[in-house]
Amino acid sequence: MIVLDGSKMTDRAALHAELKRKLELPDYYGGNLDALNDCLGERRERALIVVENANALLEENGDYGAAMLRVILNNGNQVLLN
């Protein structure tokens, strides 16, 4: 289980910094949704990803935050919003 803190994802840069750190993404991670999709697609293991403070994530990032969640789901992971 991986826990993301939506309250730390106050803008796109902070969102991608939290993803890189918590998902242990490679150094070449490009910090955008296409790069997230590519990196998650390279993984063999799937995870349960819990997003604490999900309301803050969605309030601060709107459609971009929702798109990020879709990328995670589309790569076979489970997401629990808390």
C-alpha cells in the first residue's frame, strides 16, 4: 500500500514531486502525466494507492488531479480516496 498526501499536492510541481517520492519513480521521470503513464506502465507490480486528503488534491488541481487519478487507475492500480 502506498499513501499519497493530497494536501502536499498544492500545484502540478508539488503533485509530481509527491508522486516521484512516494511511488519511487526513476530519476528520468519527466514530471507530467504522460511520463507518469510511461513509468507506471513499466512496472510489473500493481499497488493499492491511498490518497489522504483527496479533497485538497482535487480542489487545488481540479481536472488535472482527476486526470492523474485516471492514469494511476488505467495502469491497473487500485485507488482509495480518503
